[in-house]
Amino acid sequence: MKTQSPIHLEEKAFLFQKILSRMIQYYQKHPLPNLLIFSGPNKILKHYVVLHKIAFYHLCINQNHCKECKACLLLEKQEHPDLIIFPDDKVKIGDVKDPEPFSIRWLQKNILVYKPAVSPIRIVLFPAAEKLGLEAEIALLKTLEEPSPYTKFIFFTPSLDQLKDTIISRGVNIPLKNFSLEQMHKITEINDYEFLEILGGSLDNFYSIKYEFYQTLKQKILQALEHPIDLIELEDWSMQNSKIELENEGLQENQFWELFVHVFLQCISRSVLYTTLAPKFMDFLIGLRAEQPGLLPYLTSRLFYELFYHIYLKTT
């Protein structure tokens, strides 16, 4: 499989998002709105756009991505003090007297009261705006109602439904969509359409799901469909690798099991087993997404019991 530099790959992906590319071209030549909202999938592409298509233009001292000014050099090093990126975690309002870093009160008291340090404006990015706590959201709303001429906000959210109408009404929304199979083929240059199908049109999945790992998982599932011993071994292998991936900063545990379900369903898509097992997998995913502590071992044990019963016991 060919390898491409992330920037080259993301640039190709950017061009396939027609609404996104047109609106960004406009904002490269015009002032940013007080709040820009990127809604929809593909968070990695959103980050690429904010850094390479917005920050490099609007934070550049010469306003043209000159690559030579102090602002551009700091952006290249990811050390620009006027590009403030909040973590993906839940954002809190913060203590009144001594607000912790990356809380709303910290932003209001320690950042927004001052002019930008280097650039003409500052950009404040919330990459998981849907995780704003209620109090934090209300406090931030007051800032958005009386915006500073020096500060522009950017929100990422998987869906506009996860933001309050009062927030949405104060911003300009740029929607992103998933890519088609053919677009993913052109972006990634991967010819295995079954793997591209698993990626679900998401550039994020392309970075988190390694092709070699997908091939290994698929092969083990196909073997498990041929012999009961292999199904038992698949359970042991899956339990171990769901944790190994997490330790190696690959897939999160829930992401591993989501992938497991999709690959298994792909392997039985043309089998009579699909109609029987698909509801079992859906029940498993519902339980998985509930994210209740300690529930996963029970869910996986029940799932593999159902698999063993319907594949080998019920048919004998």
C-alpha cells in the first residue's frame, strides 16, 4: 500500500469538500466571523483546515501566509501564543477566584482581556464544543454576545444538534460530510474497497485503523467461521488486542469493538447467518455505547456465546 504525507492526503480531501473549500477560500480574503462552526465528521481534516487554511492567513502579520514573519514561524513550530486550542475533554466554567487553565473563566480573565501577543487577532479553538458544560456554555455565550474585535472563535462539533440554538445563531456554520468510496479511493490510493467500506468515508478512521490490522482481524474472523476452536481463539485474541491497541495508542477499546463488529458483519454479509447475527451485534453496540463501567466483559462474553450458539450449536 502506498504511503502519502498527511498534508498531501488532507489537501486532496479538502478539495473534495466543495462547501468547505469554497467558504475557506472566501475567508482567506475576508475577515473571519466572530464564531465559525465546523459541523460533521472528519475532525482531522478540520484541524488541517484551521491551521493551514485559516491560522496561517489570519495570524500572519502580513495576512498572506508569508512563511517568513514571526507569526508564521511560530505557527510552524506550533508555538503561537495567539492560537489557543482547548483540549478534547469536557470544558468547565472554572473557579471564580483561581480558574484552572483551559476553563472558560481562565480564558475570560487571563486571555481575552489582553490584546493578541503577536498577531493582529487571536483564534480560540474548541475541538469538542459539544463537551462544553452547561455553566461553561452559558458563560461563553456572554462573551460571544459582546465579542472582542481581536478574538475569533472556532467550534468543532459532530452535529449542530449537539450545540444550543443560542450558540448556533451567533456563528457561521461550515458543514462537512463523509467521503464516498470512490473519493476515499482517490484520496488514500487504496484499492481494497472492502477496507474503504470499513472506514465509512472518514479520514479519522483512515488514521486510526491500520490496513494490516484490518487484514489480520478479517482473516481471524474468517477462520472462526470455519472451526469452533478458531472462534474460541478469536475471543481470546480480541480481548488481548483491544487492550494492546489502547496501550500502543492505536484504537481506543470501544473503537476496537466497533471495528470488530463491522468487520464481522462484512464477513457474513452474504451468509444466511447475517439475518440472525446482525441483531445480536446491534444489541452489543447499544450496550457498548452506553459506556457503563464494568459492563464490557459481560457484553463480550454474551456476544461470543451468541456467536458460538448460532454458528455451531444451532446448525448441528
